[in-house]
Amino acid sequence: MFPPRLKRNQIVLAVFLILSVGVLTLHWRLGTDSFFNQTQRVVVGLTGPLQSGFSKITRPFKNGLRYVREMGSLRRDNTRMKGEVTKLREEVISLREAKRENKRLKQLAGFKEDKYTTLAARIIGNSPNNWQATVVIDKGSAEGVALRMPVVSGEGLVGQISKVSSHVSEVQLILDQKSGVGAQIQKRGEKGIIQGDLDKEPKLNFISKDSRVKKGEAVITSGLGGIFPKGILIGFTSEVKLAPYSMYKEIKVTPIVKFSRLEEVLVITNPQPKIPWKKE
């Protein structure tokens, strides 16, 4: 014999199954227009707006919970993306610097293909005060550098060697007020001396007051003086004036070399040919 409680549960379950089967059978037999189905639609119509309103009320809370769950993931993604952006910036900076250096080296290589014997050097220091215009390079006597050797860049004339030690040398720039370079106006052939000035605009001295030189004309080395080879570009005339009671014009020259951005140079190591003076 089964216990009374178990028997009662079995009876309830049997009744529930019979009712379920009966409802399903009735639903299929009566069709969509039956009272049962109409009642079902009414119930759905009444409860639908309630469900929609409940969904609208609870949606912000669900979204908030989702945001809280995703916040940690967003933080991790943000940190990762910041790291990637930093890395990309570093790569861009590195590529730009490599491009600049490649351009400078190509210019130097173009100059080396000329008739001169040259030694490439890197600038490692600048003049210690405002009264001088010098730079220090990483090549010295051990590498073949000697006093008064001309120094150029891929753009044009830089200066000359003024001090030498074993592995470093000092270059006196054409901007230095003690510097003097034999020069000429390329178009006209008129010769003078380029002298440095404190305002960083070298002067072209000893050009006759009758000269027709104008602003923007190229100035090159003349080859006179036995230090600088002829034909190296120095710069362009930026100002031409005639001072009262002077035999010469006042001419300023803007150097072609951008000294503030100068990083590599070439030292011309083969000396100027000696003039074979004949004995009388």
C-alpha cells in the first residue's frame, strides 16, 4: 500500500496531465475564433503593455549593470590602446628621423662623388659662448684631420678646421667674426671676402660700389687664399646697400647651410694644389 500523501500527489499529477491534454486538444479543435483563443488574446493584450512598461523601467538598470560589468574590460582595452598609440608615435618619430638622416647622408654622398677626398664626421658639440661660432666634430688627427682643412655639408660651405686633437676637432664656422673666406658672386665673377658677423649674417666685403649685384644672387668660394676649393656654394645675397663716402657696397649673405640643424659634415682632406712659382 502507498502512503496516503504519495497517493494524493499521484492523483493531482494525473489530473494536471489530463487537463493539459484536454486544453491542447480543445485549442486545436476550436480554431482561432473560439472563446478560448479570444480570451487568450485579450489576456495577452492586457498584459502586453504591462510587460512593455516593465521592460522600459528595468532597461536602464540592466544597461547600468551591463556597463559596470564591461567597465573593467573597457579599461583594459583603453590601457592597451594607449600603449599601442605610444608605440606608433615612437615609430613615426623614428621613421621621420631616419628619413631626415637619409636625406642628409644622400646630400653628403652627392658631394663625396665630386673631385674631393672627404671624411664624414658627426657634430658632437657647439661653441662655449656667444662670441664664437664653432662646432666640435668626432674626428681628429688619428683619422687624418689637420688644421685649416675645409668643412662642408651636402648644402654648401660650413667652415674650416681650427683646432685638432687625436679624435676630435673644432670647426670655425663661416659665421664666426674671425672667419674670412675668399668668395665671388657667381653670376658676375666679382670677388670679395666673406666675413662672419655677430648678427649671424656674414658680410661680403670689397665689392665695388659700381657693381650691379642684386638681392638673391648666389655667392660661391673663389678659390683664392689656398684653403677653400673654388665653386662651393656659400649662400645668397640678402641685402645690398651703398654707404655714403664708401668705395664698396655693403652686402649681407644668408648662408645656404642651416647651422642650427647641422648634424653631419664632410672634411675635405686633399689639400689645394700648390701654385708652382717660377724662379726668375
